[in-house]
Amino acid sequence: MLSPHRSRGFYDPLSEMNRLFAQAFGLTRQQGATDQSRRESAESSPDAAWAPAIDVIQRDEDLVVRAELPGVTPEEVDITIQNNILTISGRIERETQEERGGYLVRERRAGVFRRSLQLPQGVDEDRVNARFEDGVLEVVIAGAAAGQEPKHVQVESNGKSRSRQEGDGAGQSSGG
């Protein structure tokens, strides 16, 4: 496939490799872009989108959402619940400066992030707590995992019914 950067010639291996990585890992064009295209797009959109990694786990009867937010402070995080949708969003702006080997090194990081998750029906919004520690946000939705056992449905075929028997984990035929 030809590179979208015609000024580099017919084939640009770096752009092609970045495009393939972006495609393979589900990155946005901004995340898989080359340095030149990043600079070009930074002029038109200075706040790049960033999606933090999240884990959703069950702890007893609670649902726990953990979001990795390195370099973010608790003041930069906003958590909302509306219509059973939990949204974690915020903005990060960092600038560091240090001297290394006679050179002044400045690094900037700026952008916005947003992740939304559908919560189970009947979640009590007053029983949601959040804690931020060492760059990890933990949101606990108390009681959200309680009573979420799957319902087993009987399947009928050619006059016979099959149902999952309690305790054995396998479907067995029964006459019907």
C-alpha cells in the first residue's frame, strides 16, 4: 500500500509500519501517526485524545472499575453517572524540564481522556465511591454484581427438551 505522505516518495517504510501497528492494536490515527503527521495535526487539534486502560472486576457483590491514569492528579479527573452510564473523563497538562549532559530537555504532555461503561440496571448511584492512589483510579459500585447469575433457558428440539441440570454443568436430554 502506498504511503499517504507523497513527499517521501512512493513507499515510506516508517509510515507503513506505523499504519500497520495502528491497525493491529486498534489505535487511532493520532496514536499511530508518524512524527511529521503528528506535528501537522497538532496545529489543527492541540488536545490529543487518550484512552486510559481500564479493568472491570467483581469483588464479592461489588463491581470495581480500575483505570490507569499515570501523570494525572485527582483534581483532573471527573466521574459522572447518568442513565446507568459511568463516565471517567478529564484533562492532563504536564510540562517537565531538566538538564541532561549539558542539554536542556523539555517534555510536554497534554490531552483529554474519556471512558464510558454501561452499568447494570438498578445501580444505586449513592453507593458509588472512588479512590485515587499512585496513578490508579478505583471506582467501586457497591452491590452492582449481586444477583447477576445467568438464567438458564430450556431448549426444545424435535419433541425432546434439553435443559441444564443443577450442579453438573452439562446439558442432558430428558424425555418430553
